[in-house]
Amino acid sequence: MRNIALSFFAGIVLGFTGTALHNAFSPVGLILAIVASWLGIWLVGRAYGLRSAKLAAALGWIAVVYRAGTHGASYELLIFGNTAGNFFLITGFIGVLLIAVLPAG
């Protein structure tokens, strides 16, 4: 149970990092954000050897990125609907899910 909680927290950190980095230093920040997200989820699976740990990390990543891509109370957005934001959302989401469902190890 502790592994799953730590994996979820790792996913939250990866999602926050990707959100903060994807629009900075274009296009290098976008590439780093996507690669860091994919690599981070994969490394969680390698560390714990569990597919459920990768799924927990992916859920943490998705929760942060979903919240960052929707309007807040003051209509603020952290992931805009521009090219970098859309590319980060689509490739990040697909890649994170594919990596999460692959066998761990």
C-alpha cells in the first residue's frame, strides 16, 4: 500500500513538473516535459516492479494535468490551448497510459 501511495505522489510531482515546464524554453521545455513524464512513470515501474504502481503514478499525473488544463475559480489556466499545450496533453496522456499498462520490470 505504501508503494502505491508513493507512486501516486511521484505522478503528482511529474505532472506538476511537466505542467510548469511544457511552455517554458520552447520547444526544449515541451520535449523535456513529455520525456520526463514518460521516463518518470517507467522508472516508478522499475523501482517497485508493479504495474499497479505505474497505474497509480499515471493517475496522479492525469489528475494534476487535468486540473491544470481546466479553468480555476478566477478562470486561470496553466495549460493553454496553444500548440505546446495541446501537444503536451495529447502525447503526454497517450504515452503515460501506454507506459502504465505495459508490464513492469
